Amino acid sequence: MKRVALAAFAWLALWAVPASAQVTGVSPAQMFGCTRSAQTSTVGSNVVLAASTGATAQIYVCAFTFAPAGTTPSVHLFWAATGTSCASSNGNVTPVMAATQPLVDGHFYYAGLPPVPNGQDLCAAIVAGTGSTLIVYYTQF
């Protein structure tokens, strides 16, 4: 009888563990769609894709598509202080990604890439690959 009671207690204890302890990432209650997009084909210099709208708004990247062209292109999404024209990175949304084939991260909703902090701009750098195109889908609030 003690074994049955112990087994029942163990099962209830496991069942009662909050979902946040079982799964990492964005929960369905936190999902939201992206309502904006930005595009660039600028190669060799950093570009502001989305400017900060103030000290209380973050930028959330839902998806991106990178169509590489030329020799050994790479792309990098990062954030930088507003007004710096993305001269230097303050943090990464994605690592530097080299590509010979299209890169597609195609979510219709925010799925957990690091958000751009309040007061920072969303920036992109395409290194090499003249003719490459980057499209980023994001939301900001």
C-alpha cells in the first residue's frame, strides 16, 4: 500500500510542475505576430533596419530571408544605440551567417530571437555578395 501511495504522490508531483519548468522559449500566451518589414541590399556598411521609437519600445524580429549573391556573402542582425547609424554592435540578434544558398527563418510570429532592447536600433550588415538581399519581418512595442 505504501508503494501505491508513493507512486501516486510522485506522479502528482511531476504533473504539478509548471509548464515553464518543462519547456523553454516563448509560450503560446506570449506569441504575437509581426506587422512590419524592412529590406536592404546595401553591401559593406551597416544599415538601420528599424529605428527605436523611444525608451519603452523593444523591437522583436519574427523572421528574415537572406538571398545571397556573389562570392561568400554573409549577413548579421544586431542592435546599436540610437543615433549611431549602427556604427558598432551593442548586441546580437543573430550571429554572422555566411551563405551560398538562401537563408530563411520564416515564422509568422515572434519565436524567440533576442529582442532589441529599449532605445536601440535594429541593424544589419551584409558583408560581400553584391546583389544580395535581406528582408526582415519585425514588430515593435
